[in-house]
Amino acid sequence: MLHQLVEEKIVPGVSYAMLHHGNLQAEVFGKSQLIPVERNLKPGLLYDVASLTKVIGTTTVILKLIEEGKIGLDMPVQEYLPHFFDTRVTVRHLLTHTSAITGYIQNRDSLTAQQLLDALYTLHIGGWFGKKVVYTDIGMIFLGLIIEKVYQKPVQKVITMEVLQPLKMNESTFTPAPKDCVPTELSASRGLICGQVHDPKANIIGERCGSAGLFTSLHDVLKFAMWILETSPTKKVLREETITELFKDQTPTGQLGRSLGWDLRYNKQNKACLYHTGFTGTFLLIDKVSQDGLVVLTNRVHPNSANDIFLAKRDQIIAQYLQEKD
């Protein structure tokens, strides 16, 4: 099915890895880009992993701050960001996408970083607050601003310091050299996007953005997955008990199928697996009980992002993987 993505021209190329009880199967095949010239995909290139930034980076730092007692999971966001517009919303709501933050920011893509961040505070809370998961970047951007407030440093610098460096994800960066990257979309306004974040909000907000911006390799995403899978009393970055809690529904009702930062999928034994996707064509699934992991990196938005067939195929691949992997 992964090879079919390339054979059927749904994506230019695929870098994937499957972990199973300490055994590894990995392949890199297809093209890294199709225009303006075709280039073969080769190992070691960096992908704009889009929203995988949320779970690898921002969520991990927030969990560390909760462990250290510097913020509270069920504390109001207003405690940390006094200008936040609703007293009911907690850190948990932001992490589980149940905050119901909604509204429209006019001329969003033409604002400066500060104007866009200021405009986030003009949004409001919808009627589904706490009752429904509606995935949004905004909650993670606010979590990035909480991290910035605690550390007095932009969130992307904190992620580098607190996650990438301790886990020796040495190929991962927020400021890559374009020559090391797989390009994303050919944009009317930006040209061929390569080595710059694809997401418009993240491109404007830059190092203060907690929702996207990370460029990383198959090798480093594998390192991150193996870190989650390992059980060690001397675990780096987070305690084992914190990781264990991730494999549970953490929504306010306990029945909405999301954890802290992560989505949940269930294996054949109905045990929770951590799952997350990135708009650019990346996804990651981790089953700690069975010691399995799947990492898939593609640039499905190249040459353009109107590629909904990929989304259907991705869901089929995950369903098939959960059926087959045992």
C-alpha cells in the first residue's frame, strides 16, 4: 500500500519505517520533487513534518512543565496568559482540542507575526466547548506562548533545548538548509517552498509558533518513536508514568478519543496507540504495549496541496497496519 502511493502518483516519494519488537524495516523510494526538475528521493533528507511538531515538540515540553509543577493540566489558560479571552479554558482543553476556539481572523496571511498573535486573542469559544474534539492549530499556538512565558524564550528554541538535544535528534531543526530538504508546495505567492515551513500561520509567526515548523528526518522521527517505546527508570525528558498516561483518553468527558496532544487509535486487542498526522503528508503511530511503531514521511502537498485522495489512502494504510502488525 505504501508503494502504491508512489506507483499511483498520489505522492512523489515515501520514507517509511516499521518497528516491531526491536526489529526495523525501512525504505526510501520515489522522487523528492517533480518540478521544476525531477529529483530522486534519497535517505537523510529533511521533511517539513507540519503538525508532528505539535506532538514531538510542543506537547512534550508542556508535559515536562506539568511534571515539574510549573503549570497545571487543569489550570485556566488565563493563569498563564492574562489576556486570554475565556476563564473556562484550561491547558487540558488546549491539549485535547476540546477548547472550541473559533472565529475568523481577517486578512490572516498578510499580518505580521505580532499582529497575528494579537488577533488570536480576538477569537471566542463555541457552543461545543468541552463536548467535542475539533482539531485546531490555535490551541497549540497558545500552548507555545505559555511555554514562551515560562522559559522567556520562543517555543521553537525551547523545543530544541528540551527535546531535540536531549534525545540526540541531531538532524532535526527549525532552520534547515534548503538543499537538505524535500520541497513542499509550488505556491503562486511563495514559489517552490523548500526549507521554509509550508503552514501559512507558522511561516508568519516563526520561532514563536508551537503548531508547525519542525524539519526532521526519518532517522530522527524513529529515534523519537523508540524513546516513547522504551521503558526505562532513567528515561530522558519525561518520566515513564507521564508517557503511560498518554495512552488514555484525556478529554474532559473521557470518551472523545484523544489524549494530551495525541490522537488515539486502537489495535486488535482494543489497546490505545498514539497517532498523529501532519498536513504535508506525514504520520506516526506508536503501540507501546505491542512494541510497534510506524513512521511515514511523504510530501503529499508537492506540487500542490489539492490531494484529498492521499487522506483516504492514509486512513486505509493505518487501518490495514493495525490489522496486520501483530
